[in-house]
Amino acid sequence: MKKRWLVNLILLAVVAGLVAFLYLRPKADAEQSTMHDLSTYKLAEFNAIRVEFPTQAPVTFAKVDGYWRITAPVNMRADQASVQRILSIIAAQSSDKISGGDMGKFGLTNPELKLKLVRKEGDLEEFTFGTHNPVTEEQYVAHRNNVYLVSNGYAEAAATQLIELIDKAPLKPTEKVVGFEFGRLEQWQDANLKVDIVDGKWKASIAAAKPQQNELNEWLDFSWLHNPAKSVEMYTPDRKLTYPSFEIKMADGSKVHFDKIQESPDLLLARPDEGLIYHFPSDIGFSMLNPPLNIPSK
């Protein structure tokens, strides 16, 4: 008798679990369907951004030749990923949507910041960031007379410090490297080292060098083309000071000049035309300034 009751209890538990699953599943789908999109825009629709703050100068961006630049308060290449994070508000979703109502109670009449996005057609889309909900710790955002609750990460992305919004790559994405002139660096001064790509192949000015094409291609790729600095700082050249330097030759005939400000504990490379100093770890810096040439030791 006890075994029969035990079997019945097990069957009852299985049936109850199945009923609960079937009951809760459509409810979860219904809850998911209540999510509200803040917009239906796409990233490619925008070519200008303006971030406004209550007590400091606005930060503006513009897309030039397919890449974002900071246009105020400085004119510099922007970190593309940082700009994408600012624009990500257009893809935000919220479980709360309030139409109309008193904007003041959400802190939207004196907002924390305003994010103005300009579409290619000239249309302006504005997102206003207000106070934070004390329960969910989410932030109230207004767009087109509607108020939403979203993660505070969107405001944090827009309020990123200016220096962190600057592109940390030492070379522009449009610059095509065809050679290096390292002869003004201490270790290459006697050899007056030049490393060039001629007819698609690397050549070194040192006769004893035996450059391997794959090694130099990897060196260029990992040391220069895909090697962002860990940080940057503003740079104003001092005409009274002379630093070891080198130049990188471009396919269009131009040259990019770098001053070596410091080699240790971090390598500091200054690019005067960009007005920046790039900070690299010393081990990576050594690789940047010493291409693999396979020179036999004496």
C-alpha cells in the first residue's frame, strides 16, 4: 500500500510540474513582449553627436570619411568603440514607458546631460537623462515626450572623460605604411636603418640583414596597425628640446614623425601633428622600435 501511495505522489508531482511549466511559459513570453524600444534608428543613420552638460563645455563628434572625430573642445581622432557606446542608446530597451506627465519629477527639466544625435538628413534626435530610480538604480531618460527607465551605463558612456574618448592608435586608419626610417634612434643611428616595402616585399638598408617577409608583416600588424596605446596625453612640442625620433613613410608620399620622449618604464611616443603622447608598455615598445631583421651577431 505504501509503495502505491509513493508512486501516486510521484505522478502527482510530475503532473504539477508540467502544469506549472505550461502556465509559466506564456507568462514569461508576455513579460518579454512588454519591453519598449527607445528608438528604431540604426547607427549608420547618424553623422554628428553633441553631449551637453550643466556645468561644462559640450563634447561634439562628427563622422569624417567614415570615421568619428572629436570636434570640440578639441579636434582629434575619436576612439571608435567609445563613440559606438554613446550611440548605443538608440538600441536601448525599457520595461517602463511613461507617456507625457510631469518631467520635473523625473529630473528631466534640469537634466544630468543631454545627448543630441544628428541624422544624415539633418534631423535631430534628443535623449535627456534625468534622475535615478532608487529601487532599480536605473535612470530616467526622455525621448520624444516619452520617459523610459534604462541602465545608467548609457549616461556613463556619454560622460566619459575627454582624454579617454581620444583614439589611442598611433596611426590613422587611413594611413597605409610603406616604410620606416629609424636612423635617428640610438640603436640604429650607426646603421642609419631604413626598412621599406618595395614591390610588395620588405627590404632593409643593412646589408647583413636577412628579413623574413612573414615576420615583418606580423611585426607591422601587431606592433603598429593593431596596437593601441594603454593611454594618451596631450603634447605641445618644445622647440628647445630635441628627442630621438623616427619617421614612418606612407603610400601617398607623406611621412609621420614621432619623438621618443621616454623609453622606460613605459615607452612614450609623441606625435606632434596629432598633439598627443602615446604610452606603451616597455616590452611592446621595444618590439615597435626593433623590427625583426635577423642580423647575424658578430
